[in-house]
Amino acid sequence: MKKIILILMCLILLLSSFPLVSAQQCETAIVKSALRKALFDYFQHPATATLPPAKIRDLLKFYLSISQGQITVNCGSVQGRETGINMELLVNQANAIVRALPKCSDGTLYGECSTSKPKYCYAGSLLNRCGLCGCAANSTCRFDGSCLLNVSKPPVSNISNQTTPPPAGNGTNQTMFCGDKICNGGEACNSCAGDCGGCPVGNVSNVSNSCTDSDGGLYYNITGTIKGVWNSTSYSKTDSCTVSPYFNLIEWSCVGSAYTSLSYNCSTGCGNGRCLPVAANLSNISGNTCTDSDGGKNYGVKGTSTLTSSNGTILQQIYAGIPQAMVWTDYCTNISNEILEYYCMNNLVYGIKISCLMAVPNSVCQNGVCVTSIVNSSNVSNTCTDTDGGIKYNITGTVSGKYNSVSYSNTDTCSDSLLMEWSCIGTNKSSSLFNCMNGCWSGQCLPFPEVRLTTYGDQENPSIYGDKIVWDYGGDIYLYDLSTNMQRRISPLSGIQLLPKIYGDKIVWQDSRNGEWDIYMYDLSTNVERQITTNSESQRYPAIYNDKIVWHDNRNGGESNLDIYLYDLSTNVERQITTNSEYQNSPDIYGDKIIWQDTRDGPLSRGIYVYDLSTNQERKIATGVHPSLYYDKMVWEDFRNNYRDIYLYDFSTDQELQITSRGNRANPAMYGDKIVWEDWMNGTVNIFLYDLSTGQKRQIGANSRYQVKPAIYENKVVWEDNRNGNFDIYMATIS
């Protein structure tokens, strides 16, 4: 039962590292890992998720069918109820999802209870879930999921005689809780400022100041109002719930004659200035009656769950002032398409938050119901327009329109680093939360800090390695050293030098000083230049990794028969990689792999091929252009579905991942878990970044007319930018 409640209450289970399963028999832990990956992948990226909802539902049902304590299960003979797909295949597909999943600050896996705190790890944050994770021996599990420290729970028989709630904090630091970014009992502003905020500044002992709190202190289950006078000015502030995120409570309280506020994370949701009592533990109270008007977890009907008890006084103490007959009604949360569905179980009221897309296929949440078509009681067409044209975190947009003849207007807003992004789904409005990595301001995510490295002429084709950046300007190669803030020219004045690439201390480029294009190299450690190719034809578009240099070469038939060549600096041996009579160009190299784009399948069908130096084997990977290689992953532009989007291929798993959808994106590059590209979607061309470890997409740099050709190394991104009328090299540092 505990396992089922965990799945139904959270619906998101997160990653532990397990290998792909063997045929027929699956370990239960591996099935759980697969489900975690699939759920997280879908809820973070519903449009580009690896598995569709039907497959995830089949996987969820299969996991719930496994008996508690069962170590292995026969998955090879089980078929999904909806998809009919073999469960072993589904488990393998889910476990092969390449997106890395976040851990919490103490190392707890996503979807698990912390071993050092009574917390549950969700989306990188530790949340109150004492019903699942328990509490320390000297604390009590409260209805809102938090643990109350240093307070003994009074006997049930004495609750009715209790006139005031127990104190929530005594100012002493509790190391088990401090630092989890959530203010709990036992913490206060003077002991755990990181969680509870700083103490008020000012003369709190000034007799002319005053403060009273109607709920008596930090009581998250009671809506309170503070009133008083500060510096001869009267004030009144009432506890409230934030719009974004919807589960945060702004709790006001007094500190002496001054006042302060803190943001508290309500694990059960926030409503009317207090944490909602979704799943109180009433198992020690007899005489409860629970009724649900929609008959249970019925996502297609807006229902009301009512809880009554013969002992109303006890219920009021636990639920903090709610009338004896307690009523909860299904509603849509502020998370896009998410519904909070109330239901009865064992004569208790519980709530489950779930995306309507998972609960009812192809549905949206409207007025507490997951609907598959627009509910329009007025028979007048609903409308929705979005000024920023969709989900665009770097632009402040406003959705406006009519729903059931009622006009509305919602503008993107910020709450700390969280952005509430409004958009249209058909003729309906929708909202979603996005965590801006560099902060949120005026309804949009702030760009990363950037610096202009050049100030004259057209500087083009940047490449970066470590603290060194190279580019070409006016037919010469230049280098900028970030460690010294010094710039210098690398190539000689004769001829034209273009398209530099840098790896370690070595810079390569194509050079016309001898009449045709040749490949040259400059070694920064020795300050010695070296000619790599001497053939009388043209060698262009070099790339370098360690002691290996690749390029495309027209010596075997001119421009219609370009081939890929390699030069090994350690052996001084040149080698032809491709011999096909068609056109192979734009190579890249990393480790033992060389990739390029190829026309052997037809002039209008550019294939992307890989050659493995360790096996001397060649094979086709994809169809597209501008491939870029990092470690065991490749990114490229893909034209399937009549759009130009960014895709990723993982050589270690032979899995493909779509990074962008329905767009116009070009020139991707990759380092670690981060992919950058130029994005042509907003009427300008901007640089964007996608982080595989978080699933988040961000714009790099401020809006300008034309930002192209990004390159990335570690946490630094460089690109060409013409915001000043000519192309300059800019750099952003990713925080």
C-alpha cells in the first residue's frame, strides 16, 4: 500500500543508475528506474519526451502490478494494455533515455527520501514529506508534511483543551533541517537565515513601534494577519499564497515590535493564506465519513470530497479552524495542465496532483476537469492570442482572449527566479513554471552575463578551448587569452587564413598563401607554425582533436568529389578516410570518431556518416547537416517534419534524442551536457543553450539582430554578434 500511495501521490520517481535489463527477467529496481526516467522526461519535456503517455501508462501499470518484496519479474511475456508493446522493450526504451536527472543538494536521488533529513527530493529541491520519509525521534509529523521539532504531540484526549498551538520555533539551529531552503519549526531568522530569511533591520526595541499577529507566530496551517506601527506608519499584512509557485506560502510574523516574512513550501499546496490539509493523518480518530461526488479519482468530472466526523473539535484542531464538515473541490493548479484531484480512501480525504495529459489522453485542465474538447457553455468560440508567439522564456508576453464569452489577459510574471510563462494551447490559455538559471525580471529570464571581446571590423568563426579563443578577421587568425586579457595575431600577413579551430595548445586553419588552400597549424607551446598539407589541390575546413587533424580535400576529382583526410601529428602520416565518389565535407573529430556530411544518398539527401578509427568501420548515423561531435555524442541540424531542428545521437546507447521541435535552428555545438545553437524563431537570430542534465533551455546573451556560429567550452560560450553594426566576438559565462 505504501508503494502504491507513493506512486499515486507523487507520480514522479527518479533516476538511479542501472544497466539495461536482460531478456525475459527484469529486476524490479530496474523497472522502477525506467519508470522514474520516463515520468521525469515526460513532465519536464512533454513535447519532446522519449516515450508517449500511452507507453508510460503501460509502464506504470506494470510496475504497480509487481508484488511488494518481489526482486525480479518476468517482463518478456507481458504486453502493455494500451500499446500492446512487450514490457521488456518498454523498460529498455525508458532506461535508455539520455537526459540526466537532478539530485538534491545533499546527494539524494530524485524521488527518494533523504538519509540525513526528513525530506523528499523533488526536481532538485528537498520538500516536506514526513508521511513518506518519517521524522527524527524528537519531532512530530504534521499534517502539512513537515516535522515539528522539540514539541511533544499532546494526547488526543487533551487536544480539545488546548487553547493555543505549540510554538513553531525557538531560535535554535537544527542542523538536520538548516540549509534545505525551507523554513521549519526549530529554525528562525537568527539561527538559519538561509532558510528563514534575515531578521528585520532597525530598532526593534523602539517603543513607538508595535506588532501583533492574529495567528500567534509561524503557523503555516492558519491564515494570520499582522498589524502595527513602524516608524509612525501603520501597516497590516495578511498571510498569502504566491501565484508562482502555487505551493509557496508568504507567512508574516512579528519579531519583537518589528515584523518579517518568509516563504514556506507547502507540500500539500497553498490556499487562502495557509497550507492546505490534503492528507491529514486521522487514523486515530473514529467516526469519520468521507464522500466524493465524482466517485473517486474521476479526472473527467469536477468533484467535491466531504469529510465529517462525530468529533468535530478534534478535526478543527488538526485542520486549524476548518468547520466540522470539511469540503475539498477538484481544481486546476498553476502548473500547466495539472489537476489536483481529491478522493476518499479509508474514510480519509486525499489529493493527487497529476498532468491531465497523463490522466486523460489528449486533454487539458479546465475548471477542475480534464477535458478532451473545449467546454463552451455559451456556444461562442473561445479565443487565445500570445504576443510572444508561444513558450519563449526570454520575451515577456501576454495571452489574451475570451473563454465562455469572458475576456481575460495574463502577462508573464516572475517570482524570484521562477517564471510563470503563459501561452496558448489551441484556443485555450495555459501556463507553466520555468526556473531561470540567471534570474527572472519583468516577466522574462535574464540572459547570462556577457562580454564583448572585439570592437572593430568583422570578426568571424570563433573557436574556444580553455581560456583561449581564436577567430579570423580580414583574412588573418587572431587569439584572445582570457587569463591575460591580451589579443594577438597568429598567422602571417601573406595570403588568406580562415576557419580556425583550437584544441589544447594547437591551432589549425585553412591558408591560401601558396595559391590553393592548405592546412596549417600553430603550436602555442613552442610558437612554431607548421604546414600540414602540401598537395597542389585544396584542403579546407580543418578540425583537430589531440594529435589528429581532419579536413575535406578535393584532390580526387575537384569540388564534386570531396573526401575526408586525416593527419596524425604523432606519426606524421596522412591518411584518406573516405573513397566514395560523391561529396563528403565539413568533418569533425573527437576521440576515435570522425563525422561528416555526405551526398552519396543523393544531392538533396545529406547523410551524416561516422568513421571509427579503432575499428576502421564506417556507417551512416542520420540525415542532416552541420554535425558536431563531443565525446560519445553527436548533434546536428535535421530537416525531418519540414522543420530545421537540433537532434542528438548517443553512440554509447545508439539512441537518438530530439532537442528542439517545429523550429528553425542551425549550427549546433556541444560540450558536456550542454548544447548551443543559433535560433531563427523570433524574427532575429539568437544563441540558445539546452542543458541535458536539467532539461532546461535558455537564451544566451541579449537580444540582437544577428548572433551566429556559437562555440562552447566548459561554462563559456562564444559567438559572432552584429548588434554594433559589424560582427564582433562575444562571450557569455554560464552560471
